[in-house]
Amino acid sequence: MRDTGPQKLRLGLFVIIGTVLFIVGVYVIGQRQNMFKKTFAISAFFQNVNGLQKGNNVRYSGIGIGTIKEIAMVNDSTIKVDMAIEEFIVAHIKKNAIATIGSDGLVGNMIVNIVPGKGSSEAIGNGDIIESYSKLGADDILSTLSVGSENAAILTSDLLKITTAMIEGKGTLGVLLNDTIMAEGLKRSVNNLRVASRGATNAINGLNTIISSIKTNDGTVLGMLMNDTISGIKLKNIVGHLETSSIEIETVLANINTVVDDFSSSEGAYGYILKDTSLVNNLKSAIKNINEGTDRFNQNMEALKHNFLTRAYFRKLERQEKSNDKKSGKEK
């Protein structure tokens, strides 16, 4: 029987449709790995999924338990990842479990790793949301290294400026490093401090020796005064005598005050001299006249010295006085 054209056309369409259906079925099965298994859904929120895609694997403590069902952007900093988990593992995953994003080997696809949390908690349920932890990606690490290298370069530049300024003698440290005079001064100051501390130590040791000798009564003066009862009695007697002498001095002073009071209140010559104002005025006048007479006498004597009649006589007296002074100086 000969094939007709319509039969060939129907055969070709059947082959094409079958091929398309086969490809679609393979794709659907590939996207839904747990298509023929009973699953339940859990979710987690991440700030960065680091290339995670729909259909990637989900592991719990290294065991494959499901796949990524959906990845949705919640806002500019939050991404929701829905996971389809096999039901057999439900009893083992707790609500305090933590989801992290990692890679399947060095160059493998991205996966979600679920690790157990610390402490005890209830088993997870269908539709629950677990905590997540976003690890640093390669880009973040490179960015951090770039910032660190820039900071290191800036720090190196600043250190170079500081060391250059120090070498050139700028600033306090530069002066200290380059000024030998100041360095010698600091050396001498340190040596002086060392000597002073040594002297202070010696003084303290000496004081300790004195205090020890006082406590042990080794025959020193202070030890004798502190520990010798006979010396203490003598010292007490001396203090008593001083007190008696002070009382006697007070008595003498009281008697002197009495005599002075008697002089002031008496009517004799002393009282007359003190209280008679006319006598005092006469004495003042007499003393004044004597002073005036003395001044006039001195003036007359000075005039005689310059008079041509008596000038030779006074010069002769001056020469005699000078010769006498020379003789007395030689005898001495």
C-alpha cells in the first residue's frame, strides 16, 4: 500500500508534538525534583542570596532534604526564599534552626544549608519561617580587602611623613632625636634623679636605724631618754626647776611694777621732775641756748682758722697732729 501525503503530514505532526511534550516533561521534572514526593514548605529571609536560583538544593547537616521553590524580592534589602522540604525530615528540624547560603563545592551551584540551633525547641511546621545568617560573599571580601589596602596605603603615607619630619628635626620628637644638647641634658636629669633617689633611700635607711636604736635601747641619747628611767626623773626635775624659776621671775617683775607705780604717784623730786611742766620748759630752753652757743662758738673758731693773724697757728697745730698720727701708726 502506498503512503499518501496526508498520512505523512499527520505522522510528522505526531512526531513533532511528541518531541515537544517530551522536552516539556523533562523540563518540568527537572524543575520539580520532589514532584513525586510529599513535601512541606518553609521560608527564610536573606539580605543577599549570592547567586542562589530556583531549583537549587537544600541541605540539612549535609543531607539533601529539598529544593528552592521560590525566590521573591520583599524590599530593597530583604529577599524571601521559599523551600520545599521532604516530609520525613520534619521531626528533626527545630524552629531555632538557622539557614545559610553556601556553594556546592568550590565551583558548584549555590545551595541553602540548614544547621541545627542551640538548645531545645519545637519541631518546625508547614509554612514556618526560620532564622537566617548571611555569609560574606567574594565581592564583600574583595571590597573589604580593597578598603583595607587603601587604609594601609594612607597609613603608610602618614607614617612616611612623620618619619621624614622626625629625621629633619621638626616637631618635639624630631628635636629630641636630633638635638644632642637636649639629649645630654635629659641624661644629666636622669642621673640627678638617680642620685637624689639614692640619697633619699640612704636618708630613709638612716631614719630607720635611728628609730630601731630608740626601740632597742642600744645606748644612744634618744634611746636613753626613751628607755632610761633615771634620765627621765632628772629631766622631770629640770622641768620642775624651770617652772619654779619662771614663778620667781614673775614675782620680781611684779615688784618692779610696784616700784614704778610708786615713782609715778610720789611727790618727791622724781615726781616733781616728771610733773612740773615749768621746770621741763626751763630745761628745754636751757638746752636750746646751749646748742645755740655751741653753734656760734664753732662759727667763731672757723672764722679764726681763716683769719690771717691766727691762720699760721692753726696750721702748726694741724701739722703736729699729722706727725703724731704717723708716729702712732708706726708704733702700731
